[in-house]
Amino acid sequence: ELRIRQRCREYKKAMADFLPAGSRPLYASKALSIKRIYQIMKEENMGVDVVSPGELYTAVKAGFPMENAYFHGSSKTDADIRFAMEHKVGFFICDNADELDAIDQEAARQGICQKILLRLAPGIDPHTHEKISTGQIDCKFGAAIETGQALEMVRYTLQLSNIDLQGFHCHVGSQIFTATPFMEATDIMIAFCKSILNRYGFTAEILNLGGGLGVRYIKSDPTLNIDIVVRQISEELARICRI
């Protein structure tokens, strides 16, 4: 437990030191979904990602503040969407039109305007194992920027009455031991945000660059310095925003 708390605090401190005010790290529930872990995340003022109704249910039972929960997954059922809204989940992460329609319809039934982030595929190869690379244009997750699919998805989303588009999310892969893929994703995502502003007058309030920093499973894996990685990403964010 102390190690988990220490790691939460390392991420929070790095983000407070280098990223814009209000930036927050999220715990990936797929790592371990038990009630106690959500209680710790609540105590440490973390957000959480959930990818199934089971993870969502466990977080609710643990008393986690669901406004700080982000519901992922490319195949959410209508029941999943209804359950999440009934428990006031903060954000849906959406990557297809069918899900957008289902969220819009359920939000209308519940009389709310649901916050979402659109998941985009920036077209980056993080040079990890192909099974954990998730940022390419042919990945099943996210609307591809390069093909114009993402632009069309934004246009469609902005027409929906019961959806509040807050910004964009991407995830280029897992077991990444360098800041470089995240810096490349930053360049592409900020350029996309600028194009959306110019085309539709829409300003993204949230940019989620995903996770995927490597875990040291074996001795030959490097040890990541979270401070350095977050600082490098923040410097690239500042540089590209000045252009």
C-alpha cells in the first residue's frame, strides 16, 4: 500500500510541477480492481479509468467519487451506458458513432448532458509489442486523425444535443520506456485541436495523452524517472502551443 501511495504522489507532484494547473493522473483499474484500491485512490485524490461494468460497480461500492471516473471501452452495451449514467460517471471515452448515439439517447432519457472525451488514433508506432500498441491508424481503438475519420467524428458529436464534448484522448501503447512517443502524440493532438478550433470554433478543455509508461518486469528493463518523462512531455506541450 505504501508503494502504491508513493507512486500516486510521484505522478501528482510531477504533474503539479510541470503541467498546467488542474492536471491529474488516473489509475488504470485493469491493473487491480478491488474495493480497497479505489478507497486509496479516493484518499490520494486520483482519478480512475474503468473499462467494464464490473470495474465501475466495484468503484461505486468502494465509495469512489464517480465524477472522477473515466469509462473506456469500444463495445459498451446499452446496459453498461445506463448503469454508468445512473451512478454519475464523470466521463465516457468514445471512439465510434454507435456509442455516441447510445450515450446521447440515454442521456436524453435521464435528462442530463453527458460529458465525454473522443478517443483518437494519432498514427504513432511506439515500438513496443504489436499486441500492446494502440495508437496506429488501423487500431480498433479510436478514430484515426490521418484518414479524416476523427474530424468527421468531432463534427458529428457537436451536433448531438445531450453530449458535452470536453476534449480528446489518445493512448499510443503500453510498456513505453521513453517520453518520445508521448511527445509525438502531443504534437499531433495539439495540431488537431487547433484545426478543430479553426474549423468549428470548438476549444478542447481536456487533453488526455493516455498512459503506457513501462513497468520494470525484468532486470533488463530500465527504471523510469517519472519527473523527467513528465517534464519532457510538458516542454514539448509548451513548445508546440507556442507555434
